[in-house]
Amino acid sequence: MNEENKLCRILSLDGGGAKGFYTLGVLAEVEAMLPRPIHETFDLIFGTSTGSIIATLLATGRNVDEIHKLYCEHVPKIMRERKPRERTLRLREVGETVFKEDGFDTVLTGLGIVSTKWQLETPMIFKSSQTQAHGRKATFVPGFGCKLADAIEASCSAYPFFERKLVTTSTGNEVELFDGGYVANNPALYALADAVGPLEFAPADCRVLTIGCGQYPEPRYSFIERTKRRFWLVQLLQKTLEVNTASMDQLRQLLFANVPTVRVSDTFDKPEMATDMFEHDLKKLNILRQQGQQSFGRLEKDIHAILLS
């Protein structure tokens, strides 16, 4: 853990599908500000869905530019697919290509990947270190013995647009999982629970940077496009994740009011900003990234204060 000033620095990354390009815009500026790599700056990096992909890449030593290139190459291909099975296969192929057989023993800082148990309807959070365990430390296995690629796929399985993910833990348990956004699309509260729980930091000694994906007007599609895309289901999923994000952030503010925190996630109302989590137009995604950079600029002094002061 980071001993500097005895602080626990936390990075929390929301889910939001292709809108993770906005997150990458913010992170590009954060990385440029820091004197050390992101994985050496933050003691805990938590992510949900697209945030879990970015969080894991950062926690294993990738820089933001590398992650952006991966997103440009792969995200449009995944989101362009029409059927859940095809999206799932694309996502799985990318995970296996990028992470191969790597497990949680390759992680360089505290990592949390949020997913949801289908049968039990409870969270399942893949963690990298025994120091993050809230109990059963003697039997703790990083990531429950799963590969990084499998944990990320589980966190990103936005059912019914992706298939649910079946994982087998080190104890032989088979667990069916789906998108972590259904329990914590904004995982900052879970990260804080680790910091003040098993890691034993005082709330006042924690510093949190929580980054969302922005909120945008809904795209306008023709009747045929709406039918093909099951547009009402997309709207329902978006609404579910946005409500979850807002409620988790409200709880964080109530329960950890004394924790210095910066939340970066702006709302955009211009019609040309209309998009959703399945966006696959690289020009539009580049605009989201630019907006993330601008959002950083608006909060630059606050971010500097919690990370470098």
C-alpha cells in the first residue's frame, strides 16, 4: 500500500459500455498530471463493466494510451454485433487475446472487479489481495482462482444484450454471473468499504477519484432500427444503470461525507451528443473522449488536491 502521508488513494470507474471512451479522456489527463504510473498512485482500483476492463488494464501496468488503442480496435466491433451470442463471443475473444491465461497474481495494486450472481442476486467482487478480504482470510484466493479475462467478461455481461457468464472458482463452485452494473454501476462505495474495513484506513485518510461515463440524450432511431435493436430494452438498461449509479453515489456522500472525493461525470444535453452504451461510431466515441478531457479540466484543481496535495 501507498505509505505516502499514510493515505489510501482510490480510483473508481463506472460501467457504461462504449461510453468508457469518456472515462479514458478523463484518465488521459489524470495520468499526465501524475508523477508516477496510475497503478503506483492508487492503492485500490475498482471497476464495473467497461470500468472493469479499464481498471484491470491499469492495475496490470498498461498506460491510458495503450488502453485507448485497444478500445478503438475492439469496442466498435463488439457493439456493432446484433445478437447477444455474437457480442459475447467478440468480448471473450478480446479478453483471451489481451489477458491470455493471466490471473490475479499479475495485478500490481489492489483491484476490485464487480459482477452480480444470477441465482443468488448478490454481488461477487473479484479482488487481487488478501488484505481486501472482509472475512475468511485463511481461504482467500485472488480472484476466486479465476482468470482476469473471465472476471472481466462476467462484469461486462449486460444481460440480455450479452449472455451470462459461468465461472468455476478454485473451490470447484460453478457460479453464473452477469453485469456488475446491476448491483454497483458506480463501485466507489465498495472500494471505500475495503479501505476502511480490512485495510483499516480512517475515512479522513482516504482520497477518492470516481469517474463516470457521462450522461447523454437518447439517440433517435427509425421504427425499423428500434425494432432491430430492441430499443426499449436499451432504454430500460440505461435507466437502470443510471439510477443505480446515482443511488450508490448518494449513499457514498451520506456514509462517507468526510472522505475527500472528486466525482467526474458531466451531463450533456446537445442533440449532437446523443448516444448510448452500444455506440460503435468511432467519430462519436472520439467526441466522448474529448468531452472527458474537458470534464477533467473543469475539476483539475480538485483532482490535483486529492491526489498530489
